Amino acid sequence: MSKFNSDKVMPRYFVIAVVLTLIGFAVVGKAMYIMTAKKDYWTQVASRLKRDSVTVKPNRGNILSCDGQLMASSIPEYKVYMDFQAGAEDSTGVHKRDSIWAAEIDTICYGLNQIFPQKSAAEFKAHLLEGKRKVMKNGTVGARHWAIWPRRIDYNTFCEVHELPIFREKLYKGGFHWETFNSRRKPFGTLAQRTIGEMYGAKDSAKNGLELSLDTLLRGKNGLMHRRKILSKYLDIPVLSPEDGVDVVTTIDVGMQDLAERALVDELKEINGEMGVAILMEVKTGDVKAIVNMTRGLDGNYYEMVNNAISYRCEPGSVFKVASFLVALDDGVIDTTMTIPTGCGVMEMHGRPMKDHNWRRGGYGTINVARALEVSSNIGVSYLIDKYYGHNPKKYVEGLYRIGIHEDLKLPLVGYHTPMIRMPDTKTTDRSKYWSKTTLPWMSIGYETQIAPINTVAFYNAIANNGKLMQPRFVKQLMKNGEVIREFEPVVLKERIAKPQTIKTMQTILEHVVSQGLGKKAGSKSFKVAGKTGTAQVADQFGSYHSGVTRYWLSFAGFFPADNPRYTCIVCLKKSGLPASGGGMSGVVFHHIAEGVMAQSLKRSVDDARDSRSSFTPAVKKGDSQAANYVLASLKTKASVPSSANYREGSKHTVPDVTGMGAKDAVYLLESRRVKARIKGRGKVKSQSIHAGTAVKQGMVCELILD
């Protein structure tokens, strides 16, 4: 028989439950008591507690240009405060400390006024006295963390403030203390601001650009400091040293960046443009040497607000025609000798009129493929693309993908948008993706696609680089303590975008666009330039093309020198209303950038400019030997006029021999015999159209070829 008494179980459980309930009420009651009656006491206890471990922030790495110049660097900044209760109860006594304040406050305020003239000494005095008289929540008088100046100050200013009376005393005696911040400074101001990036000052965090993309590398790793209290003072013991961020060496060239920015802003002001982009890229490596993004602010000035070079996708316009013809040439469906009937400049394409820019002047008539690009004929491009790809538009789009215009460049910058070139699809319900019969002809001339300028310049760079598509490179190296810890080699995205002969043909056509087409203003007298103009209507902010004022996207993309390409450049301008010309506006900016960049690479030494084969004795032309001898004597040369240079007077009724003479002497002799002279070239006379000794006749005209 079991000895367990079941009648006693429930009473025992009841007693346990009552005891636990009472304990629970006691815990809740005690908590309420601490939260209310003892709140002030425990608040003071908490304020006296210090963390055992303190995080130590590292120095942020620098961002450098390609030649090592500082483009972004961290420097310390400070916010200064006053603790009016510090040292008030020391052995000297509160009365002595108050007397020191009374004696020195005018000197302090005068010194602060000299350092910060924006605020008078009287205002500083009122501000400090307000902090000294402030009553804290615990009943004590005097603020513990009173800001002396509301903004951050640099190191030199901090040192000046720290030298003022009382402020120069130790922390626990004088009460002056501070907070240290790492501030980001750019020695070149806003140069390449959106690419280098910016920081949120208060949060000490990256906002955009390379600062954001490489934030983990630039930021470094936090250190750890153990704080221990010894004899009423705190001793900091390092546990883990902070690891400073690495220095980033970019591909940006400060001189080229400044040149491109000034050229772009000058043209934007000239045409009252809304926005402008310029990208300069090195052909062989893909290094971005300059990237400019300018947007007009509310005050009418231009600022780098958004990195439109990588993020602004729009219809590229006629610069896209090069891609269309490159696909057709590479597929072998067209060649440069093929003729196109552009007619009077207007041609119906599946129910919609396709127009050339000169349709009001009668169009271009029948032209060949090369000429279609030179004059940027809309009809010339769309007619051939529609003719050979209209039955299979997918092949055309696949060709665009093949030549790299649609390539994802995988840029190390936040905000990059890949191109949008859609495949044929007639079954979609999305109107923006629907493929109609007019899509192909309009796509071929740069509409119905969305491409950022960085993709366009990378494509043109591939043409300049004999078909090799390079990834745009923004970062060359990572450095630490002056040593390279990582090298970023140039990245080839496509070894060949088209057949070598196709690339050579397109290079020649693009050179002719500048030398004898619409891109003449982008050219140079000193070196050859190749490129293509582009003018496209773009939608406004409401998605409309016809809202009263037409907006234009003007562009010029090309490379120089054309015979040995070193740099590729694209310039894009956005403006409202006419006149609007890609060649006449963007081409001008391209010209200034190209001229400036090539001038920077010229040798500046006089010795390098000397021709070892040249003679130090000036060459003497035929003519007035007396005048020539006078010049030679004035130059203190030992040379004299050679006998071959002496002119022998002939009959006044015959045409004289003027070969070897300068233009001035030759014209004088001919016209003294009533023979009209017509000059071609410059230098000295190489040949004359009427032989010497010919009898002079009335109305005779002699053409002189100078060389």
C-alpha cells in the first residue's frame, strides 16, 4: 500500500503559488520604486560610469590623382566645449575659481572675437555667462558640455582657442574640452567632385563616388582602447591599434580634368545649356583621365550635382549611327561604295516620314554609305538597316550586342546604369517594350534606345583601339605607407568587336566626318581628328517631346590623333530650343579639349625644338640684294647674298623670272610690268604660270605657286 497522501498535494501547490505571486509583486514594486523615487540617484550613478573599452577610429585613406596629387584627404577638425563645473570644488575653493573667471572673462571673450570675428566680444560674454549660470537637472549650477563655437574648427584655430586664459588649463581644472572629427578636404575644390565623391560630415560616412564605392578600403579598421580608473583619473591602455585606410590612386589627370571642365562650362554659358558631360579616356588602357558633369543651378551657375556621365541614359542620337553601320559592314550586307537614294530629304518609313536635317534645302540626293555618315543622313542609315534587317530585326540587335555598345561595363561607381537596347517582341503588353515596324529604322539612327555617355565613349574607344573594348578604369593602385599593395590592370571586355577590315573602314569614315563632313569644328590644324556628331530630340521631365519647347541632346564622340589614337573623348550638351548642333556646339568643346591635351604633351625645352639638320645661316631669296645684305649684317652673320640670289634686271616688256623670290618681290616685279599676279600657297615662288621672257600683253595674269 502506497504511503503517498494525495490529499496534501493541492494545499502544497497552493502555498507555493501564493509565495511566488508575492515575490512577483515584490519585484514589480521594487522596480516601480527604483523608477520613480530613486530615479535621480541612479541617473547620477549612470552618468559617472565610463565604458571600460573605447573604440579608436583610424585615419581615412587619401584619394590621389594619377600623378600623385591629393584630390581628397582627411584632416582633423574640432568642436570645442566648456565644463563650468570642472575644478569648482578643488582645494583652491569655489570662490577663488569664480574670481579667476571674473578677472579673465573679458580677455577670453576679446580673444574669441579676434578668432571668430562673426561674433562680438559682448555676444561671446553673454553666451558663456548663460552656460555658467545654467541649472542642470540634478540641481547643480553650470553646464557640463557647453559649446563655445557652434561649428567645427580646423587645427590652427583650435590651437589659438586652446591658448586663451583658463582654456589652456588641464581638463579637470579648467574645464575646456573638445571632440575630434575627421574632415574630408579637397585641395582642388569641386574638380571631379561627383567621381571622387563626397562625405556626410556629421555622420563621417560616404555619400557617393569613389568615396562610397571604396568605403571599406578607405575607412580602415577601428582600434580598441581599454579605459581604467586609477587614483581618480582614467588611464587609456591600447588593446588593438587602429588600421588606417589605404590610399587610392585614380586615373584622373588634374590638368586634363581642369581643361575639360573649363571648356565645357564656357560652352554651356555660351549656349545657355541645362546640362553638360565630358569624358576623356586613354585609348590603350581605358583610363578615364577626365570626367565632367555640370548641371545648371537655380542661381544660373554650373555645379557637379549628379554623375550624369554614368547614370543619364537617353536616346544618343546620331552618334549611334556608327554602331548601326558597323554591324552592317561587319555582317557584309553593305560596303562603302553602295549608293543610297535619299531623294529630297524626306522618305516614308512604314507610314512615318523620315527626314534629313537639310530636307528644307532639297536633301542630299543619291549618296554612298561613307557620305551618309559624313553628313549624318537619317534616311541613308535607316533605309539600309531597314532594307537588310527588316525581315530579321533580331539579327541587327544581336549585332549591336556583339560590337559592345550594349556591354555592361561593371564600373566601380554607384549609380551606373547599363544600356537599354531591347530585343524584338511583338507579344508584350508593355508599350515601352513593344516592337513595331517603325522601331528598327528609328533605332538605327539613335532613337528608341537608352545609353549613358560612358558606354558610348567606351564603344568609340574600341574603334580607336582597333576593335579591342576596354573597361573604363578609374582606379590604378591601392597604396599604404607609400607602397603599392594592389595594382588594377587594364581589363579587356572584348578582344574584338568586329573584323579588322571593318574597324579600319570605320576609322577612315570617322576621319572624313571631321575633315569633310559635319564635324569640321571638332578638327585641328595640328593633328588629325576622327569622330561623329549627334543631335537628338529628348523628352522633357513629363516624358513628352512636344510640350512647347524642344529639348536637344547634342553630342560629339571621337578620338585623336586619328592616325595614331591616344585619347577618346565624348562631349554631350543638353539645351532647350534652337539653334542646336552637335558638331557646332559639342564639337567646339571637343576641339578645345583635344587641342589642350595635345599641347600638354609637347616638349617645352628649346634644345628639344632645335633641328640638328637646320642651318644657322638664313636662306636668302632672290630679290633686292641690297636689302638682304643689310638684314644679314644686322643679324651679325658672316653670310652674304649668294650670286644665285641676285636678281638680274631684264627687259621691261617681258615677263621676269621670279622663281625663288618671296611673294612681296615677285608681285612687285610682275605688277611693275603690268602683269597681274595671283598667289597660291606661302613661302618662296616655286613656279610661275607664264614663262620668263614671254612678251607682256594687256590683261595678262600670272599664277605663282609658293612653297
